[in-house]
Amino acid sequence: MARKTKAEAAATREALLEAAEEVFFAKGVARTSLEQIARHAGLTRGAVYWHFKTKATCSWPWSNRCACPSVADG
């Protein structure tokens, strides 16, 4: 299997983050598995674990991308 370029790896990571966002919103972070994110993205669990070692490391970049209301927004 040929190695992916940096651009391809970045596109895979972006696809995983988009899938995570969709599944987290649908099921909640606590009820979402990395397997579900992989399936939603059409990728393997190996791809998920290559980019994100745990669900927490997958949800952290995602949380920085979304415009979630804060407590201060009340």
C-alpha cells in the first residue's frame, strides 16, 4: 500500500473531524465510539487511531471548530 501524502492525510483527518461532529451532535460525545466515527466517515478504525489515539483527542479539535454557546452567552 502506498503511503499517503501530507495533503491526503490532512484530508482524511478533516473527514474524520467532520464525521465526529455529525455523530457527536446526533448521539452525544459519551454515546459515540471511534468505530461509529470511522463508519460515518467511510474509513477504517485504523485511520481514526492513526490521527486520534482516543475519543478525547478526537473531540478536542472538534470542540475548537464548533460555535458552541458558552455559559457567558447565557
